[in-house]
Amino acid sequence: MKKILLFLAVSAAFVSCEKKLADNEYEITGKIADEAMNGKNVILEKQGGYTGYVPVDTATVEKGKFIFKGTVTEPSLHFISFQDNTGEKANFILESGRITLDVDKDTIYNSVQGGTFNNEKLSEYTKAMKANNDKMTKFQKDNTPVMMEAREKQDTATMERLNDEYEIIAKESEAANVAFIKENPKAYINVFILQQLMGSRTLESTELKELYNTIDPEVKETEEGKKLSETFTAMEEKEKNRASVSNGNMAPDFAAPNPEGKTISLKEAMGKVTIIDFWASWCKPCRMENPNVVAMYEELHKDGLNIIGVSLDRDEDAWKKAIADDNLTWSQISNLKFWEEPIAKKYGVESIPATFILDADGKIAAQNLRGEELKAKVKELLAQ
């Protein structure tokens, strides 16, 4: 009994000798079972910069181990890479506490994170998704030649079958992601899972927002969490704008400078029929369509057709040159803000060319018509 108590006392002494980290301190201990790596530099990196990664610190592998120490204010995604192979990286969550990295010497990306809550969760998520990712990779490898052959032969039955099978695997992956977020609301990795789900565009915005609302407030207060919140705010604003420019609604008014610097509003440019034409000098499809619009305008302007062009240019000289080169004689305005053009945002425009056809009352009668279809609609409205 005395021996057992003595052993416990000695164990406790070893534990108590380990320096306790402050609340904002981190210590990363990495292991790599490859003698050839001894003496090599390890680079600690964060996201950012021209290449997508910014070096933060370096360490040296000694007897198969390396250590990084420092302070941190909140969790964030970081990476390590090795001298002579900086293109391959292992990811982990930099946060306060003792972080462990068991480096896979053959495939650095497959390294195992641990030691702290968020790194344990990242490792758990990676393992949970591996089977599905492997399944998707195998499906693509096995069926890409089949799909290419089906396309060449225009074998629609085979193409539809493969698309349906792929969609089933994708849905399984989506369901696994959703389940992880719901089951682990405090996990920092949730912000990146949600970004991935938003990018896939398979879930409705309401479903995405519900998932976001399940995330712990502390995660939402991180830098990436705040960016995610801003994304949802922008998405909701975009949907609100799209709804406001549905057919049958009054076209929202706007105003911006013309090439001479004079501010022109939609109300000033209204005719019996009005086309709002979103375009840019750098947009090839827009420039290709311009001759058709010019011909229609020359024919129908006398009957009451007016056009107001809203350019998504940012180069004033290029904008003015395109107006002259394409002989665009109707009203032209722009804030020269590229995709940040406020009028385009107000109208929910995400690609150009984009057109809105207004009736005499200023209501939106049709959208995104081209060529003869556009001309026919304009004539129909002029005849009313």
C-alpha cells in the first residue's frame, strides 16, 4: 500500500513540474518519424498574403520533434510545412493550450491534430469525412472515362445515371457536414464547414442560416465567425434586393454620374418603354449584343423606347471609349466601382449582360431578354 501511495506521489510530482501555460499561451509539439527530417526547418504559417499563406515562425526538427511557442488571442486556422516541401501543408487550429501534431511523413496533409478542444474536433471531423471523401474520389476516378465517352456518344441515359449517382454521394457528404455542426456547436471548424456548404449552393439560405444559429456565440465572435456573419448579412440583403425587382414590381429608382459628370436618374431617363442595361467595356457578351441593341434603339426610340446603360466598369477611359466605339447614344451612367456598383447590387445583378424592361408606369415587365425576343417584348409594350 505504501509503495502505491509513493508511486502516486512521484507521478503527481512529475505532473506538477510541468509549467502551466497562461490563458493566452500556446505550445505546439510535433512529431515526425523520419530521421531524414532531423535538422530541417518547419514553417508555421497563417492564411493571407499574395500566395495565400504568410510565415509566422520557424522551428527545427530535432530527434524527430519540433516545438513552437507563443501567444494567441482567439482560435484561427494555421498550417505547418517543411523545408524543401513548402507546397504540402498540415492544418490545425492555433489556440491557447498544448497542441500536438503527429506528422504523416508520407502525406503531410494527413497529419493528426490533438491536445486541445478545437484540434481534437478538427481531427474528429477529418476522420468522419474521410470515408465519404474516399468514396467520392473513387467514384470520380472510376467514372470520369465513362462520362467522357458518354458525352462523345451523346449517351444522355448514362450521363444522367452518373450524375444521379454522384449527387447521392454529394448529399451524403452534405448530411455529414450538417450533422457535425449540429452535434458540435462549440467547434471552431464549423465556420469553415459552413463556408463550404454556402459555396456548394445546395442548401437553401434559410437552412444555412438555421445552421449558423446553432453555432456557439464564442465561435461567432472570432474573426472568421464575424466574416461569416457579414456574409449572411450580405446574402440576406441580396435576396431582399432580388425580391424587390421581381416582374410586376416598380423598378427602384437610382442615380449616378454620366461620362460628363452630370448625375442622371432612372426617372429622368424613362420613356414609354425603358430598358435598364447592365454592361461593361470588358464584358465580351455585352459588346457582342450592343449592335443589336443599337439597331433596335434607332428603330424604336421615336416610338417611345428609352435605354439607360449602367456600367460595371472601373476604368473611366475604357468606359468612355466603349460608348463611342459601340455608338451607344442613349443615357449612360456609372459609379466606376466594378462589381461593387451599388445600382447592380440594388437590382441583384451578379452577371452581365443583364437587362430589365420597364413599362410606361415604371413596372418591371421582363428581364434578361436578348435579340428578337427583346425586340418583340419592347414592341408589345409600346403597342399598349
